[in-house]
Amino acid sequence: QLEDELPWICLCLYVRENSAYPSLLSAVYHYQFKIHFIHEFQERQIDPTFTISLTGNKDDVENLSITLIEGITRNKTYTFLVPLDIDIGELMMIKLKWEGTAIWENIWDTVQTIIPWRKGDRRPGLIVRSIRVKAGETQQKMTFCSQRVDNLHLYPGHEKMFVRCEVSSQQLQ
């Protein structure tokens, strides 16, 4: 697959353009993310913006903005690269948040969550079972599963925590 062949080596060092010493090379730590979204919206493309926060065994980074190049229209795996300028160590946990679109929509979503109109019905959202990550420096592949296995749904304005797990390829489907 093309996304597995991203040029990892060229991203390891870069010239820091806004630095006082632009000729110095700085290390860049990066991760390739693969997230399979199961789309529950009927015949409607959505263009969500996500933020992710990464927890490592050395440091954390918060609220990194992720915008998908193409909108989500069907069940599909999306791949993107996240560069960091600090070493967070071994990645231990991921927080994925679907940023809300409009304040009134978020208020309406909250009201529907607290007071559901029909018992047993749930509103459409995105299902994210797991996130696959490949560390650029070590080429280590990791899988992160939802911290709450009883609820895999993600809605606008909500966030999900993912922790490292061992998953077979059959469980991912």
C-alpha cells in the first residue's frame, strides 16, 4: 500500500525555518496513524475536524489538529502523519476528539444525550474500534483500542480514549 511507503527518513531531520539559527537541524518525531471509521450517517458526507492528544512514557502533547483531506462518506481507513518536535517516548494512550461544528448543534447533541427522545435509539455517529500507529523512528507498529469497549461511538464535541492493546487482524474488521 502506498501509505506504508511514506518517506520516513526524510522526515527525521529538518531545517527549522523560524529558528534564530536556521542552519541547525532539529529532530522530528513522527507517527503514522491509520483510523478506520464506520460511517453511520445516511448518504451524507461529513467533514469532521479532530484533535488528538498523545500520552507517552516521557511526555505528552495535547490538542493536535487533524483535518482529513477528504470528507468521510463511507466505511474507510484514513491515514495521516503526525510530526512532533519533542520526544514523548513510547506512545501509551491517545485521546481522539471530534471537534463540534456549531454551538447550537453541540447544545442539541447534549440535550439528546441527556434526554433521549426514543428509548433504545441512538443518533448516528462514527464508530472507531481501534487506531493503528507506526512510529517513524523505530518503525514499531502499535494498536490502540477504545478504553470503553461497550461504547465505540464518537459524536461531534465528544472524545474517546484509546489505550494500547493486542488485536488480531480479524478483530479489527
